[in-house]
Amino acid sequence: MQTDRQINANRDVAMMARWSVAIILRIATVLLLFTLTSAQKKSSCIECHSKLEDPRLSAPAKLFDNDIHHARGLSCNDCHGGDPNADTKEGAKDPRKGYLGKPKTLDIPAYCGKCHSDANLMKRFNPSLRVDQEREYYTSVHGKLLKSGETRVATCISCHSVHGIRAITDPLASVYPSNVAETCAKCHASADYMRGFGIPSDQFDKYKTSVHAKALYEKQDLSAPTCNDCHGNHGATPPGITSVANVCGQCHARQAELFQTSPHKAAFDQRQFGECIKCHSNHAIAKPNDEMIGTGEKSVCITCHTAGDKGFLAAGAMRARIDELIGSLDKSTQILDRAERAGMEVSRPKFEMKDATDALTHARVLIHSSSTAEVDKVVAPGLTASVKGYQAGMAALAERRFRREGLAVSLVFILFLAGLVYLKLRQIESRQRGGYGDA
């Protein structure tokens, strides 16, 4: 049997062996990394262009540091070909080694597509990335015009830039949601540039006033619609009269569903009206308000309906019911707030008022059905809930008055008793003084 000394010695030897193996592995790893780094091919493209004085030639090399392709391990020659190990300009740009240089505008989609349309290649970098962008691009207005020979239209680099391409999730990317409109505006906000295509150039200015832009820029809601949400991106095409409702319906599904069953659907189809944009416009979409419905001066209903017709009467009736609910809600809210400020417990009736506010929200959506009956179905229970809240507020104030009156009566009674006690004490004291005098 082994002695304790032998056991300890064997344990020390085993520990030393493990340490030695760990140290050797670390040294080997460092040497391997050093070898791989040393073996990496240099990029004469970057070395040369970064030293040039002409910014047109040096800027690409500097921008490439933040390019998504550079981050994935690609370099200049992966797009432009040539030999990045050559020390001379002629050697680096040798056509025999596939040097392509700057592509022509007509060739750019295919230039980018040689990688981005290759499913097997893209799986190495991002398996979830679509590989049909090039094909889809040629279905767009931009792509169709480019195929016809028009070179002033947007191509891949117009939106994504060239050597400083960033991931779409990068806030500095030109196609990040909050930057998309500005990117499109580079062309579409130029009156001179757009004049040749016969389309307006005020879309961006109008969009900046819209409820969508305010949600995107002021609230930083990246889900708010911007240009490509409605027009598409690689397959960008303005939605037509028959498709605009489907575009809006991606977000406003309930409104779109109600409109499809409304009497307006057939009338709009017959007159070739854009279903949503007829009332809400397209780029300068304002936040909906109650003045849009009804027969007032700011109503959109009177742009088609005249006094006395069925639609005019329906619009007036729907607006009247909504106003009635709003008035009732205001009245109930004020009385409950008053009761709360007075120190009464009204949290439950205030919570139950949510039924009335939900009814108002629902009623404002249901106007897209153009049915007074449908609107009344939700307004009626909303009014009931609102009236109940008002009654609870009045009851709370009545209880407060009762408590105050009861307190006043109690105080008078207590003071009266105190007075009696005081008089009784004086009487007792007076008798005691009289008794002492006799003694």
C-alpha cells in the first residue's frame, strides 16, 4: 500500500502535469493566432488609396472601416477583383485577375447581386438574408426604368451607399427606419431632379407634418410607417387605387375590414377613389379627429355628400352620438375628479369609467362602417357607464356633505355638553365656597 507521502507526491505530479498542459495550450493558441495574423494577405488597395490626396479616391478606403462587408471579413477585391497583394497599381488592377473597377449604373444591380443573389454564399454570412432583392428590384419603378436605359433612377448604392454600407439595424445606416425618408428625399425632394420624371417633389415635406412622422421622430416609434412601409423597398412601386387600402390595412386592419362592408366600398370603386386617401390623404396624413366626421365645415363627409342626402344625415347622426358620449364623459370625469380632490374614495368608479372611454374609441373606429346603428351599439352602453360614473361622483359628494353636516352637529352637541359640564362644575364650586363660609 502507498504511504501518505507517496500519495501526496503523486497528486503533486498530476497537478504539475495539468498546469504544464494548460500553459502549453495557451502558448500554442497565441502562436497560432500570430501565425494566422501574419499570414493574412495585405490590401494594397487600402494602403494606397488611404494615402491619396484626392478625396474622391481616399474617401472609399476610410469609409470602408465601418462597412458591414469589412466587418464580415470581405475586402476591396471581393467586389472589384484584382490582386490586393501586388505592390504596383498595374499589378493590383490587373484585368487578368478579374479587376472590375467602378461599375456602370446599368450594371450595379447585377454587380451587387453576384453575391446577394447567391443563396449558398449568403448562408455563410447571414442565412436569414433574402436573396431575391435583385429580382424584386426589376419589378420596381426604379428597376423598370433602369432596364429601359434610364440611368438617373435609384440603384442599390443610391439607398445603401457604397463603401460605408452599414447593417440595417445600425442607427447610422441610411436605411435605418428613422433615416429612410431622408434617404428617399435625396432624389424625391429635388424639384429639378424629379421634373424629368413628371412627379411631384413635395412628398417629404408633407410626410414630415404627418401623424406617422411625429410618431417616428418625436416618439421614436420605429414601427411607425415611413416610405418603404407603404411603397416597398427593393420592389418600390406606388400603391394604386385598388391596392392602397391593402397597404393601409396592414396596420389599420379593423378600419379596413369595416370599410369593405360599408356602402362606401361600392361607391368608391365606381368612382375610382382611393379608399383611405380620399379622406385621409397619403403623405400628409393628419391625426384623425372628431371634426372629420359629421356635417361641419371641417368634415370630410361634405366633400361628397350634400345636405339632405342619406350619407349627409348618417354623418350628422354619427357625429351627434359621439358628441353626446364625449359630453357625458366630460361631465362624469369632472364630478369624479371633484370628489377625489375633496378626499372621497372614488377609485373604483373612475376605473369603471374605462368602459365609457373604450366605447368612445370603438365608436370612432366604427364610423368606417358608415352605419349609425353600429355606432349606436357601442355608444349606448358607453353612455350607461358614463352616467353610472356621474352618479357615483354625485353620491360621493353627497356623502361628503352628510359627513360634514354630521360633524357640525356632533361638534355643536359636544360643545353643548361641555357647556353643561362647565356650568355644573361652577355650581359645585359655588356650593363648596358657601359651605366653607358657614364653618
